[in-house]
Amino acid sequence: MIEFNDKYLPLLNFIISLTGLVSLVLLIIQYKKDNAWKRLQSTYNFIGIGEELELQERLYSVYHKLNIYPFPEVCKPFTKKEVKLIRNDLEATLVTNMFLNHLQNLCTAYEFELVDEKVFYSIHSNRICWWYTILEPYIAQRKIDYKNPKIWFEFEQISNKCMASNKFK
């Protein structure tokens, strides 16, 4: 028994410890793969077409009634007059805020790495930048109105990041 304790027990302990360490490394690798897969499966990667379409249709409809969003579409910031028209119309305010909240949620999901970066830039970045360019004057005014400088902050940050990196084409 003494011979076993002196010769084989340390080797046995080493093998068991090494096996545990290898198992832990494999577990970490699998965890990272699962996280990458979950990011690719995230609902924010491929937005729900129905909900997005319905919200954008409502936005277009309200803006069409107010005669503030031209067709064919042009990516230019709202004027002060257009911002005032939106602020003075309850439906326009609600729909615009809902749309901004949707874009904010998408950008927050990206910030928390729930959205794959390549998928985000491939699918969403141009739309994010497009709408930020148009709605930036509205956002600036609402920050004052709501006394909240952080409102739609992630949307603003991600838009600026996309534009600065020349990924907005």
C-alpha cells in the first residue's frame, strides 16, 4: 500500500486533475460556441418582418398625413417645422416614439452582443443611419422636452459609430 501511495497515487491525482482541466476547457469552448450561435439566432438579427412592416407603415401613413416625409424617399433631416408638426400631433408623436424605441432596442441588443456584428452591419446599419439622419432633429428636441439627455442614447451612439466607420453607404 505504501508503494502505491508513493508511486501511483501522485500520477493518478495528476491524471484526474488533467482530465478535469481538459473538461473545463472543453466546456468553456462549447459555451462560447453556444453564445455565438445564440447571437446568430437572436430575433434582433432578423427582425420580425410583420411587426416591423406594420410599424413602418403606420409611420409612413402618419407622416404622409402631415406631408413631411417625401416619396420617393430622401434621406434628409427633418426641419424645425416638421419636428413641430410631429410634436403637435399625438398619433405622430406616439408612432415616432414607438419606431425610435424599436431602433433603440435593436441598438441595445447589439451593444449587449445579442446581435452578431457582421449580421448587424450587413442588415441593419444602413437603416439605422438612414433613420438617425432623418430623426436627429426630432430626437434633439425630445431630449429637451422630456428633460432626458439619454433618451434613445444607444440608437444615437450606434448611428454615429456606423457613420464614422464609413459603413453607412
